[in-house]
Amino acid sequence: MIEAIKTMEHLDKLCPICKEELPMRKLFNKQYPSYAGHEKCVEIMNTRDQDIREQKRAIECRLEMEAELYGCFAGASINPARRTWELWSENSENKAVTEFLRQWRYPNKGMVLSGGTGIGKTHILTAIAIAAFWQQGVRFKFIRVAEWADDLRSCQFERAKEMVTELKRASIVLFDDLGAGIITDHVESKLCMILDHRLEFNLPTFFSTNLSSDDMDKLFSARIMSRISGLCEWINLSAIKSDWRYK
């Protein structure tokens, strides 16, 4: 134990950078190591400490951003950590839509992704949202339409107003599975208010749906469809057969 203490004391007298013995100074009748003559070593230590602080802050910022990313999904049951754009774009069947989406940059026009179940519609929407968030710093709202419509029908007036306002103003809104759930006149009128505002201010809006354009015409009013057409380009993914839900 005594030898270990002596070794520790000896290390305290050595410069941690150049390993040379430090001059000693006396303070309150005690000897303390001094860095006089080791100014360059002090600069190196300060730079190293600053790098450590910056790395720590970068980790903290990353964690804060990840928490905000999950918040952007508005409670939708999606794990964004396992949704990667690269996975979808590697499939040769997806080249046409991949090329289109590679050229998409906020605030370009949005799109409607239509096609059967399990061909990657939600995957693409999620990938677009995550790419916009990390690469361009754009916040978004990801909405499961059936869940959103249920909440809208059951909530109080003030809360419904808040739900509409936040979707009006969001930089990007992605409506997943449009046509699912019960779309009442009340829900459709609120949706129309949102789309009116987003069309007026040219705010990117995305939809995924299992319905064809003809089916959509039957389900929604001409007012809704005209606004969707003004906001989006229609892309039919029905030729893609791969199931990307569990990749």
C-alpha cells in the first residue's frame, strides 16, 4: 500500500503529456506540481479537454434529436430506428420511385403512394420523413389516419382545433393509410381545412393509401380530391410485390 501511494505521488509530479518531471512550488507550506515551462503541454491538455466536452455535447444533442424524432411520429406505432431508406432503394424493383424520391428535397411537391398492403408505402413515407429530419433539419408530423380520425371525433372542440392547427403549420405532414377508419363529415371538413392551408402555402404533404384513384373519388368529396391533386403527384406502387413491413 505504501509503495502504491509513493507511485501515485510520483505520477502527480510528472507532466501527463511529455512525461517529464514538473517543477514544484510551495503553497501554504506544502509542495505542489507547477506547469511552468510546460505551456505547450497545457495547450494540448486544454484542447483535449475541449474535444471531450464537444464529443459529450454532440452525444447529448444526438439523444435530444432522437427524442424529438420519435415525437414527430405523433404516437404512431412505428420504430424509426429500423426504417432505412437504403434498404428500400437497394431493391431493383423500386428503381423508378427510388429515382424520383432521390431528387425530392424539401419543400418540393408531395406525393400520394398507392398500392396493395405490404409493398412499402409506409416504409417510404417513414424514410422520407427521417431523411428530411436528419439531412435537412425539417420537422414533420406523421399521422396514422384511422387513429387521427378516431381522436378527432372523440375530442373536445379546443383540442380538435389544436390538432388541425398543428397539421396546418407543420413543415411536412405525412398521412399514412388514407381511407382507413371511419371518415365522417366532421373529419372530412377538418381535413379539408388542413389541405386548404397547406395548398395555399405550398407545404409538402404526403399520403399513402391502399385505394386506387377511382376508389378515392368515391370515398372523398371533390373538394378533398382537388386539394390532394394540387398538393401531390400520384405514384402507383401496385407493381411492387416485395413485403417490406418486416425488413
